Amino acid sequence: MFCIYDGKLHIAKSNLPYSHAVWFVKEGWMPEDDDKLMDKAARGIIDAKGDIYFYTGYDFKIDSEIDSTFFLYLNDLVRKLKLNINKEIFGGLIRKKPGEKWPPIKKYGKIKKYLK
């Protein structure tokens, strides 16, 4: 998991057994009784294949603001996680039933296309 919060890229430890919301509470970025940060922070995951998925909110949406924020930190994310630049970037997720793969809303293309 990763997120962009307070002007910084944050990367969680690998394979944590909880969600972004729980991570945000544990880090002290969000109180349990006020989850507005979930709708504001750009966040995402790197899947088992090495592809990047980013989104915001409980509905896993994307918009121009989240888009801009994510791509400002892409170089840093790639460098810190030593990602394969031939892998793909996806934005947003379309909710499906539990256990089903959630398809992305948007496919951006290979990581290398967006590096500066």
C-alpha cells in the first residue's frame, strides 16, 4: 500500500493484513470517528504482477486532482520500490462482488511513459 498524505509519499510495510483506513488510523493521520482523509488522499497498491493501481475514497474513484497528485510522486514511488518500468499504471477500480477481481476504471499505460 502507498498513499500521498501531507505532501509526502508514504509506503506501508509489505503484506499488511489491513486496509488503507486502518493504516491511516494506526499512523495517526486519521481519527477512527472521522474518515474524511479517505476521500482526499491519493492512495493505491502494487499488485503481485508489479502493476500500480491508484485511487481515492471508499468508491475507489479517480479525478483530475488525484491524477495530478499521483503523477507528481510517481518517480519517487518507482525509485523507492524499485518497480519495473515496463509494468502498467491503472486508475480507479470498479467494484465487484467480494472475491472477484475489480477491473480498473482507466488504463494509463506503461510506467516508463510517465517518468521524468
